[in-house]
Amino acid sequence: MLFATIIITVLEFMFGVILNIFLGLNIWDYGNLKFNILGQISLGYSALWFFLSLPAIFLDDWLRWKLFEEEKPRYKLF
């Protein structure tokens, strides 16, 4: 989940800089939130991505199993 959060946050920052700052599209702006970087990413939203990545991981595993006939996912807590 941490790895997914880092990837999502880095991509959000990169696309934010390109789309919002360089191209001036102003699609989103976190400038009014605390702990933001250039108004493109926010610590609060990064925390949200952390928790949203778990259901996304399960969905990805399930879709790979059903659509691409990959091995059925098995999970272990420890």
C-alpha cells in the first residue's frame, strides 16, 4: 500500500506540474490545504490514497484472475 501511495503521489505531482502549472489548465489546486507542495499534492490526499490502494489492489488481483486467467490470488496476514 505504501508503494502504491508513493507511485500515485509522484504521478499526481508530475501531471499536476505539467497540466496545471506549465499548461495552465488548473484542473486541481491544493494550495489552500496545509502540507501541500506547489498546490499539486497534499499530505492529506496522500494518506487517502494509502487507504484507497488496498481495495484497488484486491480489484486488480481479481480482474487479472477473471480476465487474464492468472493464478487465483491468495492472501496471508502474516
